[in-house]
Amino acid sequence: MCPDQFDIDRLRQSALVARVEYYATISSTNDRAKQYAAEDEKQLPLLVVAQSQTAGRGRGGKRWWTGAGTLAFSLLFDAQALRIDRGRLSLVALATGVAVVEAVTPYVPGLPLGIHWPNDVYIGDRKLAGILVEAPSDRYFVVGIGVNVNNTLDNAPAELAHRVTTLRELTGAALDHTEVLLGVLASLDKWLRTLASDSAAVASRVDSLCTQRGEMIAVDFGGQVVNGRCAGIAPDGALQLDTPEGVRNFYSGVVRE
Ligand code: BTN
């Protein structure tokens, strides 16, 4: 089997998901998961995987490039059953970042993997994975993850090529998508459960993985830009910025490039 192809039977056997939907091509796995959330009968968690997305979405209404070999999927789960309320949505995104870091670490031992707030996964100064968490309702959350696994940068859009990296570029090998995906799901299950019982443990792990600590950064939240030195992640998951007016906490926003 080509490493980019999913072993659907194996995914369906996983105890981590109750239903698996596979699409050769879809607009966006997050959109399909949100659509399923509105259906009456649901088998959850639902995993939506796609070989290719025609309208993959990133945060802030941006497009997400799903090059051939990108691992793209979404998980729809019952957050209420896990006792995670909507107020902790940004922590769900952070927990997902930790899960991705832990799942890919064995493939790139010794390389500087970390979380670039709010929830991108970086290796050094290049983006490896993006995360888009959405809540179609107070009860159901969608975690969408795109990991640059087997894609090469040869056909990446010019504006991305110097800012992203892929596991294939780093290891020289094509990795098995099913294996990587099951690793992320297992790690995600662990970190979502940790979040349910102990948010501060998630925040502390993100703090230790924070790639921006000590750097001067500009955070744009709702059009207002605040400059400051990154002081890490607070126990409640906030990004802490040391500004001339004192330390300020951010729960959402965009870091200006
Ligand atoms: C970002 O970096 O801004 C987030 C990117 C999230 C991309 C993933 S790919 C699978 C899922 N489906 C989407 O449309 N988006 C997410």
C-alpha cells in the first residue's frame, strides 16, 4: 500500500473512533465533521480523513494548502461527555498541539519540535502542522489537523515554501499515513482526558514547548496590536506578553509575522 493511502479497516478497528469517513477529495474535513454534528443519529468520535481537500481552511479564514502527501483529518467528539466546556476551547487547541508534538517526536528524534502560539506545531522556525478547532455547538467540538508528512516543498505555494517543513523533507523517507494518524489520535485522546481533569497540566506542557519564549512578538486581537516579549504560557493557557504596561494575557489572537 502506498504510504499516503489510508488503511481504512485498521482505522475502523481503532477503539479511539466510533465512525470513520474517508474521502478521496473533499472541500474540507472540518466542514464535513460540522455537517455530521447537525445530524440526529451520531456515532462519536467521528474521524473524517481525506486524501485531498479543495478548500482546506486555516485559522482566521485563511486557506490551508493540502499538497499531495499532507495528512489532513478532523475529529468530531462529544465535549460534554468529556466534561470540557466551550470556555476551554483554546485549551483544546493547545492540547491538540501537544498531542501532535508527542506523536511526531519519534519520527524526528532530537529535532526542536515545539508549539508556536496559538497552536501551530513548528520544527525550528518552520511550520510542520496546523490546527483548527471549531465548536458547531456547546456540546460538539471539531478538531481539524493538517500535518506536513509526505508532501515535498517543490510544489508548495511560493509564499509558504520557506516557512514550512515536512517530515519527508526532514527524514528523507515516506511515512505511513495510517501509522502517523493513529499515533496522533492516541496522543489526542490522552491529552483531551488530561485537559478534562487538569487544564493546568496541559498549559504547563505547552509552556515547556513554547517556541516564542523570550522573543519580541506582536499579537493582533480584533484589529488591536500589542507588542511585547513572550513570557510563556500561564496555568490557564493564556499567552503572557511582557509589555511596557505590564504583563498581559491573551487567550486568542494572531501573531503578526
Ligand atoms: C492553520 O494553520 O491555520 C490551521 C490549519 C488546519 C488545517 C486542517 S487540515 C484538516 C482540517 N480541515 C480543514 O479544512 N482544516 C483543518
